[in-house]
Amino acid sequence: MARILVAMSGGVDSSVAALLLQEQGHQIEGAYMKNWMAEWDPLGQCPWERDVADARAVAEKLGIPFRVVNLIEDYRERVVDYLLKGYAEGVTPNPDVYCNREIKFGVFLDLALREGFDGIGTGHYARIALGPTGQPGIFEGADPGKDQSYFLAMLRPEQIARAWFPVGERHKIEVRAKAEAAGLVTAGKKDSQGICFIGKVRMQDFLKEYLPENPGPIVDLAGRILGEHLGLHNYTLGQRRGIRVASAEPETAYVVVDKRMPANELVIGYDRPDTEGLYASRAILTNLSAAGPELPAKARIEARPRYRAPRVPIEFARRDDGTGEIVFASPQRALAPGQICALYEGARLLGGAVFAEIG
């Protein structure tokens, strides 16, 4: 049996993860990671103190040691700075993916290993199983509505080998029932929306604190000025709401199709398949990361271009410059540079990459 440090967020999933690992005979301890959300919350909507109390109550119920680990500076350097840099450059970063690689399975895992733990446990809905080479790999969670393998796409093999995802074998309804049967205070607790400042706190409210407003023209594909935006960092490709320009076609809304950084122009078009720039069949990927063996030089595999999107067939090819090129079997809507593209072979996660160019 292993000695495992469980990341306990104060939610039902990580609570049951700790319970299941204990029932499996592992020696476990719990830890709450104090990240950015505890330090910045002007709206008072990130109840971190309640989360700590709930996590501690679960640990006491299980009879395991519990502590709070302060990772604020690491989180600032490895996640928040990456987030702000991305938005300032006009791309759409995914802090959840990098939080997993750099914080949970980076700094937090390193801390656990230094203290003699064999690895860490989390409440992710994903499964660890042996791949074709006999190496531990990540597979989609048993509950298709809760699968979180996408957020683990940038993990490295050495990180995966030290991970335990016990709730990934169960459906959410089973997890809640397990928590209730065990008398855990988190049994009926609502699911969190990921990292607080991009969930309950609006991203625009967060960015406003760090990125200055930079107004510029809103233009259509023909270059006609239709309005004014407050800063390109406030918009993402495919966005329909919040543009504040009335559509000339009542049945068809405007949608963001491009952000022209040098000219500081927000480009909008009608939300339909024939709108230039809204759908794409090709993309260039950078920051290729393999979850197991090296990604193939050329293969027909599948991709998930965003969380909750279905897996779609692609042709993948690595290029001489270390990037990858993918061709989708069918055009995809609103792909954005900076977003994560998770790569799969069936339910097995092969790895991930960052969209660099959309074509």
C-alpha cells in the first residue's frame, strides 16, 4: 500500500477520493492548497475559509492528519502571470490546465515526494490504467458527463505515475451517495466552478485589476466600424454576448471572429458556417506534451479542442520545428490561439498541446 497526500479542496469529489483511498488501505493525509483565490476576492464570492473548514471536517471524520499548504507565490508565478500574459497578447489561455501541471502535479507533488509520500490523490474524474506499453496512462472518467481528462492533457508521464484518481471509476451520483453514507459534510455541497477567480468571479472583473482598458474599434469583415470595444483582452473568439453591437440581421447574432492586435481591432461577423474565420479545419499546435510515449510522427487519432467538446477525428503530424499540424475531419467552430487541444486514441489520453495558428 502507498503513502498518499490527498489534495482536499473542501468539495465532495476530493472528500470521497480521500475516503476511497483510505478504504483501499493506503496511508493518507489531507492538504488544502491555498492558491490565489484566498488573496483576491473583491466580491466575496470565493468561500475559501468555508472550503478549508469543510476539508478539515472531512479529515477529522476520516481520522487523518490535515494541513493548509500556502502555494500563493508559486501560483502567481506559474499560473496567474501566464494567464495575464496570454490575455495581454490576445490569446485565450487555460489556467485550469496549467494549474494541474504546474501546481497540483508540480509544486504540490514535489512537496509530497520530499516528505516521503509515494504520490498525490485528487478528485479528478479520470482514470489511471496501464497503456499498451505497460506504462501508467490517463483514460477518460467513467462518468462521461463529468470526465476531466481534458484538464490533465499537459501532464507528463512522471507526474501521471505518481497520481491517484479514485473517483474516476465512478459516476457523480455514486460519489455523492458514498459521501452521504459516510456522513461527510460535503455530501450535498454544490460543485465549484473550477478556480474561483475564473468561475464565480467574472474573468473581466479579474482582468480589470491588472490589464488597463485599451479601447478600439469594433469592425466587420469588410472593415466598417460598428462600435467600440474596451480592450481586446475582454473578448474571446466565438463570443456572442457582451459585444454591444446590434445585429443588422435580427435572426442572426454577431460573433467575434478575430482580434487584430496591431490595429487594436475587434472583428465581428454573423454566427453562421459561411462566416470567414469562424470555422477552421486545420491548426498548428505548439508546446506538444505527451502523457505517455512520444506522440506519433503521423497518425489518425482524435482531438478535443475544448472542455466538454466531443472527441473528433483528426490527422496529426509532427513537424521538423517541433510543432504539430492537425486536420479535422469536419470544420470546428471558434478555435482560438492559446487554448488547449487534448489528443486521444479512443478513451486514452495521448497528451495535449496549445493552439498556435488556426487555418
